[in-house]
Amino acid sequence: LAVAPIETAPQPIETVTAAEPASGRAQVHRPMGARFANISRQRLVAQNFIDPDGPVTGLSEEFRIVKRQLLLAARGGKGLDKVEHGERILVCSANPNEGKTYCAINLALSMATEKDNRVLLVDADFAKPSVLQTLGMENSPGLMDALADPSIDAEGLIIQTDIPGLSILPAGAQTNQDTEYLAAQRTAEVIEQLTRNDPSRIVIFDSPPAL
């Protein structure tokens, strides 16, 4: 099976210095001050991820089935009440290398196609963050930085992408007290902020493996 070559240089993360209207393929609005990065469609295809600009495939149909159930839990419908905090989805696995990041990214790509939702993909695997690397983006401050320093606004660390509806919050810098920060009240406050500020936002956490 031939695999398409992918670029090795990470995509830079830019800060938008002037408000820009939606334009081009992605139709993404880039507000002033936002952090922004492009995601290579060639890289997605080479790694067997959903191509948001490509045709419907078996892979995209499989994740469409999964996301429908999760969206019912998050929003309610078809006679079902929404689940409390159903807009927060954690993707986990028992052991490393079982595909949780692969599933989290594909689920985020699939959900981003929904017109009434915006998706925030959070890399919460602080010991072994891989979302930015997988998507070909350079390292960047993220969630752990906001947890460790209350003066840092987590919203300001979110990276918008050229895929409509999809943004990313990196894991951030590793510390010797990751577990203690996660157990602190600050973590609950940050997570609450991420969902309270945007009612249409679905937050997907790529978590560490349970074992």
C-alpha cells in the first residue's frame, strides 16, 4: 500500500494581527488576536484520518455513526434528554498505542462538519502529548500552562484551524506536579470555562491511557 509523502516541517502557529473575513477553501473567520494554524489535508490522508474536504468514505461513515450517539447525549433529541455535561467527551484506552488519539482526532474532524457545533480538541495526555505532532503543528503552550498559572487564560491558548468548526487546545508544558494540578479546583474551573463561554462547543479530551 503506497502512502502519500507528508511534509516534515511543523506548521507554524500564527497570531492574527488584524481581523480577517472568511475566505478561500475553509471559509474560516480569523478574528484579531486569535492563534491560528493550517492543517495539511495531505498529512491527514497519509495517516488515514478523515479528510474534511474529501469524499465520503467508510471511515467517515463509521465515525458519523459514533458522533450521532454522542451528539444526542450532548444536545438531546429523538425523545432523549441530554446528559449532564454531555458536551464534554473523554476518549481513553486501557493501554498505550491502542488508538485513542487516532479516534479522538477523527471524532473531532467528524463533529466539526456539523453546522450547529464547534469542536474543541484538548490534548490532555500530559505525559505523552501527541495531537499537535500528529497534525503536523509546532509545539505550543496549552492546558497545563493555564492550570499551573491562574493568570493565564486557557481560552487565549486555543488554536483555531483552517478546518471550519475545529480548534485545538494543546497539552502545554510538562511539570513535576501534573497530577496535583489536575486534582486542584483550578482544573474544574478551567473546564467549566471552556464549555460555559460557548454553548455550541463540544469539548473532546484525548486522555492518558488508564493503565
